[in-house]
Amino acid sequence: MRVKLVIEYDGTNYAGWQRQKNGITVQEVLEQAFCKASGERAVIHGAGRTDAGVHAEAQVAHLDTNCTIPANKISYAMNMLLPPDIRVKQSAEAGKDFHARFSAKAKTYRYTYYNDTHASAIYRNTTTHVHGRIDIRAMKIAAEYIRGTHDFACFCASGSDVTDTVRTVYRLAVTSDEPFIHIDVTGSGFLYNMVRIIAGTLIDVGQKKVSPEHVKDVICGRDRTKASATAPARGLTLKEIHYTPFGKDKDIDA
Amino acid sequence: MRVKLVIEYDGTNYAGWQRQKNGITVQEVLEQAFCKASGERAVIHGAGRTDAGVHAEAQVAHLDTNCTIPANKISYAMNMLLPPDIRVKQSAEAGKDFHARFSAKAKTYRYTYYNDTHASAIYRNTTTHVHGRIDIRAMKIAAEYIRGTHDFACFCASGSDVTDTVRTVYRLAVTSDEPFIHIDVTGSGFLYNMVRIIAGTLIDVGQKKVSPEHVKDVICGRDRTKASATAPARGLTLKEIHYTPFGKDKDIDA
């Protein structure tokens, strides 16, 4: 059977989602736990590869197995064996045609800044510190320029070998919940580091280092050198994988 | 001069606030940082002693110093030397008669449960997991019985040598913000483990292990053996120390 998993993790102590030689990853820790629980080796396919230090509230993955554990009990069996910074929130049987990555229609990420004189102790691993006065209104204006379908080559980390760099940002909302500033972004897909470059660009606008109109120019100019620095990984959380076209399962309220 | 500090910490990796032989404490780490920054040894007096694993968003402390660092810059100097799970949010000169502990009129704590099928990975250190359906309304009713001035002997950890066990709980609010359940309690002072026993009692009510009326009986009966288990430290955060009588600096909205 094919099993769908919904997974939460604090990415602080991991070298990202995807299995690799240098460092322990979320994927391999999950695969080890599943192997111990079921006695079977299975590849756990994630919907999105998150980078080192990036978190997930609801990463989605799937695996194929012949094990006798009922699908909805796999979460319990795995959580017994997982470290507390990784939890399987849900497990359920999925159709054979379900693919965590290819069936996904959209993804929502949240980037969170902690805006205060000093950094936060309690939220140190899940927020990026930024001090001084932040112009939220200017950030909202810039966000409007980014929203929509554009060639996001200018918002892609250099070295990426993707050729088609057109993506659609369905929703890009900036909200202030002092001392937190949240940037919620939902898109059809994201180029490498795209969300963190959007976050870095919007905070530059908030700090008045660049104007909202500059962001418009970057979007039009297709020049990565004009976009801002990539914001640190720790502020980024994968919030949701959407399997119905975005806007059909919920209102677009950005 | 006397300096007032406002301190945030993630208590996960500390043996509590107060200096002791077994384990590293928040107080000693702060004193070491101040000593390195100023070249002076000073005792840092906290407003409240938090237990191992308990957090603080705004612990208040004071110290006396002859150092040349301006009072409002001491936070910056100390933060350069502190581990990231302890931050001095604010430092300011205080009057000679200000005492972090004895000047305090009230304290506010928050206890947070994470109510979902599985525990949280991201909030594992700041919440206590509880699964199943929780009756928030019953918890609110029980909270009303606890609020007020009572002999809280029944809500005090055994072994405490305090003789006067009468305390006033000014505010005790239970709020649901799914999957979180927050218990906010403000009191004139608290007996040892009192907030955690209140939290343990209220969740027993929410899980229908005991009725709200049972809590009323415990409050009246002065029998500790009838109160519930002490809730784990990790869910507890010291939110605020009040230096004006509670209710005068803000509305009581419980």
C-alpha cells in the first residue's frame, strides 16, 4: 500500500530534508524509524526539500510498504522511535496515484522576523532577528509587486540549473504581530532559495534600504544581482502542501 | 548604581534560575557574563526563582555596580557574551530602593498545553502534550473556583516549609488557540509548584478526570493529596513581573 505522512520538524539540528553524505537529514531519520518499526526498507518521498535549518509544520511525504502495521498507526509506531524534534503528525493510506511531490498543486511557507532591540532567546531557532523601525506598509506594497506570475530568475540562488524560471505566487501576505513580522507566501512552486530571497528583499524594503518600486524593477529586470540577500534559514517554515488548486480549497485573502 | 534587567530565557538547558551546585543555572551564566563585560563581580537578584526547564519571557533582576558601562548599554555588552538561549532584553538605571523581588507586587505565568494526537516537534520544549478532547468550558468553571484569595496549601508541593499559605490569584484565564491551550495566571505570589499544580488540576478537569466542583472541594479542604499532579516544567513560562498593584496598570479581564 501507499502511505501518506504529514510530518512536523524543527530543522535546527538537521542538514535539511534530503539524504546526503554530509550531515544527518530529516529524510534518513524518518526512513530509519520506519525501518525499525516495520522491518522494511522504504524510501520516504517528501513534497518539498527543505534546506538545513528550515522547519516544517506539515511536510507531506509518501512511502510504499507491505508491512502489517495499519496505515493510521504508522505515525504512532514511528514516533516511538523518532527524536522529539521530528514528529509524524498523521499517517493514512493513499491512492496508488498519489505522489507527495508530483501531486502537489501549491506550497505555503512562512518566514518570521523577530523585530525588537535584541534577539529572542525562546524563538532563537525559528525567527530571524531584525532591529529598528520596520515599515510594514512599504513591505505590503512591495509584496503586491511580487505577487502574480513572473519570471523569478532574479529571486533564485545563483548556481541553480533550472531553465524555466517562471513561477506563480498566489498569495504573499505581510502581517505584524509584535514583535513578530510574518511573511506568508503560497506559490505553484519555488526556485531554489526563492522564499528566503523574497523575505530578504521585503525586509530591505521595511528597513528602507530599498523602495517598493525598486522591487518592481527587480521583478521586471530579471537581474538576480539586484535582488536582496538570502534571509537566514532559521526563520523559514514549510506550513502546508496543497493538493487541490490553491484558491479552491480556501479563499485567497492576501 | 542599581541596574534593573529584563531577561528572556529558554530554560530547557538550565537547572533553573538560582545558583546551585548541581547544574548550570541562568543566574550564574548572567553573573559570569556581567563579570566579563564589566570586570566586576555582582550578584544578580531575580524577581522569581524558576525551576529547571521553566522559561521566562520577562524575568526581572537587579544588580549593583560601579562599572562605567552606561546602564542602558549593559544589555548589549552582556548579550555579546551570553549563549543565545539567554537574552537581556533591557537594562536601565533603577532607584536605590528598587528590589527585583521585594518591590514586585504580582507575577504572571503562562502554562501551555499542546492538544493534538501527537506531540509537537517545534514546540516540544515550551508546551506539554495532551491528547484527546479537552473540555475548555469545564476548565474555565474550575478556574473561577481557584481565582481569589484562598489558603493554597492544597496547591503546594509537599516539603515546602512556608507557613503562611494564603495567596491571592487575581486572574486565571483559560484560552484555546488550537492546538494550544493557554492558562494565564496572575497572583500576589505563588507557593512552590503552585502554578504547575493549578495547570495539572485544570487539565484533569478538561479531560473529565475530575469535575470543576471537585476543584472547589480541594480549595476548601486544604488537602494537598486531593489536588492533581504537578504539570511538567517545560510548559511553564514566567511572562511578567508587576511593580504596580495588579489591576492598576491594566484591566483585569479574566
